[in-house]
Amino acid sequence: MITENLEWVKSRLTEAAEKAGRSPESILLIAVSKTVPVEKIIEAREADAEIFGENRVQEALEKMDRLGQRVSHWHFIGHLQKNKVKQVVGRFDLIHSVDNVELAQIINDQSLKRSLTTSVLIQVNVSGEASKSGVAPDALEGTLQALSKMLAVRVEGLMTIPPYDPDPEKSRKVFSRLRELRDQMAGLGIEGIDLKELSMGMSNDFTVAIEEGATLVRVGSAIFGDRPAG
Ligand SMILES: *Cc1c(COP(=O)(O)O)cnc(C)c1O
């Protein structure tokens, strides 16, 4: 089932890229494996999924330990608490969800201590939903200015999560707004800030996100099936 699902997701990804006049290779698929047992991750890995996304630190580290060399690329996509930074630095290729300067500062301190550079995206709360984390669009420039001074944190782009809506077209304006914000911020030419990546799109709206410029799509249930509720 996972193999078929992955094939389906990849062909939709290719279709959406071609429709948008983009190269499918310019889009990375993150297989979101939160709540998914390691056996299924192995199955997805054998079906050629390369990057796995997790949103809980403890769960992710346990899976990494159990899977060892079988999986070499992990992304952290969930809300990151400051007291968990120590455990996260050095274990993930990319943290999608940096949403405040203080958190970035702690990531920077930990990275310096271990002589590492940590790649991050800034999560932006485009829609202004009170329940969502993320930097407000108005605060993005100041956040990027602050992070540009942190030598062990490398900002590679922006991430957003639109309000849930069963109609993927409803997410389009959130995605296009994130792209506009990126273009605007990139135009400022802030030293050391590279905004090439746009992490946007999940199972029900990744094709729309690709049409709007996503370079990283985070797809869980369309690959692994529905997660248990709650
Ligand atoms: C769970 C999750 C996803 C994947 O959601 P699906 O709808 O299962 O594809 C993507 N991004 C984040 C941040 C998530 O927490």
C-alpha cells in the first residue's frame, strides 16, 4: 500500500510541477512519519522515500535510534520547545519550524558549542490564526535581521501551514502570500540570509502548493494512510 501511495504522490508531484513549468527535481518530498511505526518507515524507505519528517522530539529520536543507517535524512517539522533544542541540534538536516528569535538564539548557541551549523526555515503565520505558531508577516523582516547575526544558524527559507480546509483551493492564497513575502524579503538582501526554500503543502493541498512555488512538500497521510484521531 505504501509503495502504491508513494507512486501516486510522486506522479501528482510531477504533474503539478510540469503544469507550473517547473522541474519536478526542484521539489523535495518529505514523508511525514509522525505516529507511524518504524516498520512502515522501512517500507517507505524501500519504496525510495528519502527524507522523513517528524514533529515530536522524543518520538523522532527513538525512531532514529531504531532505524540507524537505514534512514539518513530527517527533518523536524513540529513546534520546537526551547528545552528540547539540545536534543535536536545535529540530528536533523533541517528544522522547518523556527518561530521566534529566542529559539533561534538557543539553536545558535547549541550549534556553536558543537561546532555545527544548523539549517532552519522560519515558520510564518500567514493567515494570522491565533491557534497557530509562526512569526507574523509584519515581524518577519526583524526576525531575519536578528537571525542574520547568528553565525551557526543558516536560514534557508520559509514555511507555513494554512488553516485546515477540505478544499485545497482555499490554501492557494496563503501559499502565494508566502511566496510574495519570500520575494520581498529576498529583495532586501539581508547578509547571510538565503531564502530559496518554501516549505508548504500537505496531503490535501501539495499540488496547489507546488503550483505556487513550494520547494519542500510535507506529505503524511497520503503516503502512510490516516493517522489515529487525536
Ligand atoms: C502532520 C503534518 C504534516 C502532514 O500532514 P498530512 O495531512 O498527513 O499530509 C505536514 N506538516 C506538518 C507541520 C504536520 O504536522
